[in-house]
Amino acid sequence: MPRSRLLLSLAALAAGALSAIGFAPLDLWPATLIGLAILIGLVGAAPRPRTAFLYGWLFGTGHFAIGLTWIATAFTFQAKMPQMLGWLAVVLLSMFLALYVGLASMLTRRIARGTIGRSFVFAAAWMLGEWLRGWVFSGFAWNPLGAAALPIGGLGQLAAFIGALGLSGVIGVAGGSLWAMIEPKAPRRQRLIGAALASSIAIAAGIASTIASPASDPGNPVIVIIQPNIGQDVKYAPGADEAHLQTYLQMTRDGLSRIARRPALVLWSESAVFGLPQQDPQLRARLAAVLGPGDLLLFGGVEAIRDINGQVTALTNSLFVIDATGVLHGRYDKAHLVPLGEYVPMRTLMEAIGLARLTPGDIDFQPGPGPRTLVLPGMPAVGGQICYEIIFAGAVVDPDHRPLWIANISNDAWFGPTGPPQHLAQTRLRAIEEGLPMARATPTGISAVTDARGHVIATSRLGEQVIISATLPSPLPPTVFARLGQWASAGFGVVLLVIGIWVGRRSRVVE
């Protein structure tokens, strides 16, 4: 490889790593725009499409390797796996996910002309790659580029119209407009157009930031979220089940005693309760005993699937609802399971090479049928989402039975200091897209209540034992994205592509 090509390749890798710090927890969004600007410049300078693919792949490898470091932390809690496999998993997964960035870069180099046209085509191509990333091999939609828009004024509010995928396209155009302004020897007209694009995005962000959240109905119930700070290192300790349950029960008593308006909703985290609630009346009685008349407890637990001989063949990762009399009022089963976390694909092969599950146990979980709305007695209907499945845009709400809020229970104790804030950012995007308030409970943080515009109105810190109490915010009418789903994002992507091709053909006018 020529020395100049090597230096440009290293620049692509470094630009990708730089772009990753624009996401939570740092939220240094200018770094993301600078990284994208460098990549778009490199793609334009590539002598052939395959070189552009290389630059894009290196950018993506750096981008994902920095953004997904929390995955390595998850491996430290599984004795069956060497910890070094965690870092190997981060590198290999990053190299795989980077293929989508490489393909987007190659496609851009092949069909786009001129810096301005290239910026729009690249944004559309990135959107296509991101959509594929959320679908191929069950999908891994973590950290869409659009998540970097959340700290940029009100820019994230555009997700209500074009979804997080569309926001990724906006960020792509923003990176391209930056390169159009700073590209060496760029014509004045190009710099002016780049400045106009950047200004338009900034104005949109400013206007959107002035949009008020819906006023909460004073009759809305109070929701009490319990964060017991039970770390993953002690969660499955022998004999700890009872102590952990007692912590949840006592904190619930304390939380309910502090609020004046009842009945209330109580939310516990994913896998908060050991045992089988549907089959254990004594367990249900203990849970019900901390509730008052009309109160409802939503908690995470498991249910067993048995064969005709009564043998357990699978488990469900579920959200249950129970009232003060011990009656269960619905169950939502997680639909989008985590490979190697909740089931082992190609189990015989995976176990032979040492890739056991990250969670204890040898019985796989069984997926549920998909988004479901639970009708609650005396309370607003809720849509359940468990842990990582909240990251999949357009797949979190039953469109035929729209809920009034979303309950996201999770166990982010696996994910170190960087995974939980990234997870919270993505739940905020879902709230904006659907126009629904969201409450999320985790054992160690970050627990939160967000309104229907994704604004955080109550939250915890990582690693603290805390009770959060807040009035449940009101929902908005169905947003454009809630009505159209990913078709809204696809339409926006087509617009970007058409603009990019049209401008490229007229590049002599704009450059």
C-alpha cells in the first residue's frame, strides 16, 4: 500500500473513532460531524469505488469499536467465557457492522458527483446501511447515527416525522455540509451552499426546541420506579434471591408512602422477581401485600413453557402486571431476543467453541409474538418493551391497539458506564417517534421517565439506590412516524437520494 494510501486509511479509522464520541454519554456531537466530514472527503478523493469501500469500512470499524466497548463488560459476568472474548467480540462485531458503512461509501463513490451531491447520496446510503443493520441476522440497531441529534437543540424532534433513521440522514447531510465549507480549494459557491445547508439544519433544530411538551392531565397517575442498585456481580449469588426481593418490597413500601395521590403505578426492572409468578400464589401474595387499593405493580420475571409431559422446554422473558389482590392483569413476552444472551443460535457449534450464553442457565428463552398493549384496570393502557428490543424503531407499539404509554424494563447492569446512557438515548427516540411517554426501570440505572417528546422529566444516576416518583406524562396524538412507520423514513431517504443525484448532474453549477 502506498504511503499516502496508508495515511488516508489511518485517517479514516481515526475519523470513525472520533465520530463515536458524539453519542452518549459524552454527547460531543461536533465530533460526529467532523468525523463524517472527513469520511465524505475521503470518499470523494478515492480513486475508485473499492478504495472508498476500504475507507468506509475502516471508518465504521473505528466508529463501532469505540461505541460498543460496553459489550466487553458483559463478558466479565460470565464465568464460562474467557474475558478476552469480550474484546474480541467488540472487534469482530465492529468489523462486521463496518461493512454497511463500507457499502454506503462505495455506493456514494460510484453514483454521486460533486461534494454537495455526494453529501446527499452518502446520507441516503448510510440510511440504507443502517436499515439493513437493524434487520440482517435478527438485527443490531444500536446507536443509530440519528442518536447524535438528541443534544443538538430540538433536532431530535424530527424523529416524530422521519424516524431515527431519517435523523441519521439529517446528520449525514450535516457532516457533508461541513466538508463542503472546509474542503481545500473548494469554490465559493460550494462553500455558500454548504453554509446554507448547515444553517437550515440549525434553524430547524432551533424551531423544534421551542415546541412545548403536552400538558400533563392532573388526573394522570403517579408512577413509582424502584432502582435497588443490585449489580450483576451479586444478582445471581447463591441465596441472594430472598434478600433482593425484600429490597424491592421495602423500597416499594417506602415509595408509595411518600406520595399523596393514589392509586399509583409501580415499575420494577427486568428479571426483578425470581420464580414463576403465574404458578406461585404465595409469591403473588407477597407482591400484592405492598400495594394499596387500585395500585398496580409492573415487574419483570419469567414464565416456563412446558411440553405435554410437564418438562420445561423454554422460558419467556416477561413483563407482568399484578394488583393489590394478587390478580395478574396481563403479561407481555419479549419478542426480540438477544443472541447468546437469551438463546444460543446453532447451540451445538457455539458450545463446542466456548460461546455459552451470557446469562446463567441452559434453557433458551422463547420469543413472544410482538408488540402488545396491556389494558390495565383503572390505569392507562401500556405497551411493554423489555431491554434491548426498545432499540428497534417502528416495532415497539401495537399499531392496531395504540397504548397511552410505554413501560421499558431492562437490566443494564451488564453494560458498564457507557451502555446505559446510550440505551436511554434510544428509548428517548422511541418516545419521540411514537408520541408516547415512557417509563423505564433498571436495577442499577439509568431509570427514567420521559414525556411524549423524549424530554427526561425524572431520572436516576448510575449505581445508586433510588426511588423515582413522577406524574405519568400525557400522550400526543399519533405522529407521522407512528402512522407510517419506516415508510416515513424510506420516503425521506428517497428524497435525499434524488436530490443528491440531481445536484451531482448539475455539479458544474454548484462547484
